[in-house]
Amino acid sequence: MAIAGDLFKLVRSGLDIRAVQSHVRKPFRFLLHGDPGLVAEMRALLLSGHDDSVPIDAATCLETIIPGQTLATGDSREIRAILSLSRNPRSDNPPANADVRKLSALHVPIFEILVDESSVGSGPLSPPRAGAVERYVVPALTREALRTRVFPHLVVVSKGVEIAVGRRLPVLRETVAVKLTRDAAGNALKVALASAVIDHIPVLGLVLGAFASAGDMVAITGIQVMLLLHVEAAYGRDPDMHRVWQILPIIGGGFGWRTIARELAGFIPVAGVPIKGAIAYAGTIVVGEGATFLLEHGRHMNSQQASIIYERTKNDALQLARDLVSRFGKPN
């Protein structure tokens, strides 16, 4: 109990609630351009999901570009992407965004979204770079049609303001949570690898090993707690340390990630460095996905749903461990 209490104090002292609150307030804008009907439809979709009326800060983060008019960009640094919408050019309606490439002067990513009811959907593997145009073909402007490529890429180009994006545009919250979870898992992986490397260097391991092991436990727990705070903030909840400390053990333990750790440790017993990294990665993934499910559905996963995420996360971590083993080479 004393160790748990010390861990609680150390992690809590390293958390900055004000930083979470500042993320919520970060300004951003998405510019909508093209077919007026599709622009209105996209605006309605992006603003859907608010409990009551649409907050002013949510409505103002979407700005419509009227073709032929000079754009009052204000602080262009707030513009994260342009969504240019048109219908299937084979239809009777010509595309409204024939001048879309002129918008590249704004030097922001441009999503050229073509609505083709006969398509199954397609798009690039990576989001557009600043000033570049990438075409996405979708059968309709629905959450289901856009969540495969458009929404994930839109969140990627919103790096640094993802929490604010989720807070103001509820339809993007699940996608935001996925990115926050992957980013946090990557950070936990780096911490675990750095600590494990120290443990495996004879002199440094002798001198710093115990401190490194304790330090990475605090750091990884801190990463997971901050992940919960960030995901909750993206879902419109104000930071609440008491609530987070209540649900972290439920989520972390409920998905059996300690069982994952045991299975990974038995995978390559002598490969401590990559296994330690894979365990940190898997544990953080299940914490983030568990919190997202809870916020999406208002309940924890049942045993069948937890089993699915357990198997997938274990398999991903095993592949990660294999990759890391090959990168580190065979241990001496």
C-alpha cells in the first residue's frame, strides 16, 4: 500500500490539469468550400452530437468559403484544413470546386471530397501536406463513409489541437481518441525502452537500474492517467482526477493487460528490452480504448468485447516485440 501511495503522489505531482484545460481552448478552423448543398450537409454532420444547442465556439470553427469572394482568413495559423466538396462530375451537376487548387496559396492541407453514390469509397493512404490537394471519393457524407480515411486524416492534420477538435465536433471524438491513444502508447513504449536499455548496460544498470525501473513505472502510469484526462476532455468532460483514478484500475485490469504482460514475457524471455516496450504499449492501448468505449456507450465492455480487444492488442504487441527484437538484434 505504501508503494501504491508513493506512486500516486509521484504521478499526481507530475500532472498538469491546467495544461489539459488549455488544450480544450485552443483555437482552430476548418474551411468548407464547394457545392453549397454539400457544404451545408458537411457542416451539419460535423456539428452533430451536441446535447442541446450548438456552442458558439463550435459553430465558429467551421467557416464557409464562397467561390469568387476574397477570404478573410484572420489568423491563418488557426486554419488546419480545407474541405472542398463536389458531386460526381458524371452527374448533371458540375463540380463546384473547379478552382480548388487556387486555395493552395493558404498553405494548408486540402481535402477534395467527391461524393459519388455509386462508389465504395477511396482515398490516399496519407493525409494531404500543407498546400497540397488529395482526393477522397465517398458514397455519402455520413459518419460511416468518412470515418475510414477522411476523419482520421483530418485529425492527423489537426495535431496539437486534437482535444479541442473533439470537444467542439462530437462526430470526430472517437477518431480523436484513437489518435490520442496511439500517441500515448508510443510515448509509453519510448519510456519503457529507454529504461530497459539502461537496465541492460552493465555499469549503468548497476547504478541506475532501480531508479530507472521506478521512474518508468511512474512515467508510464502518468502517461496513462493523462491519456484518460485527454480523452475525457475531448468528450466534453472537465478534468477530474478523482474520477480518473477510480476508472484507471477498472479499465487497466478489466482488459487483462497484466495477462498480456505474462504472455509477452514468455514469448522471448531473454529479450527484456523489446518485451518491456511491448507490454507498455499494449497496456496503454487497452486503457485508451477502454475509456473510449466507456464514453461512447456509457458502460464498460462485456467479456466478449473485452476478449476481442485483448486478442487484437496482444497480437499487435507480439508483432511489435518481434520487430523490436529484430531491430535490437539477438541478445548476447
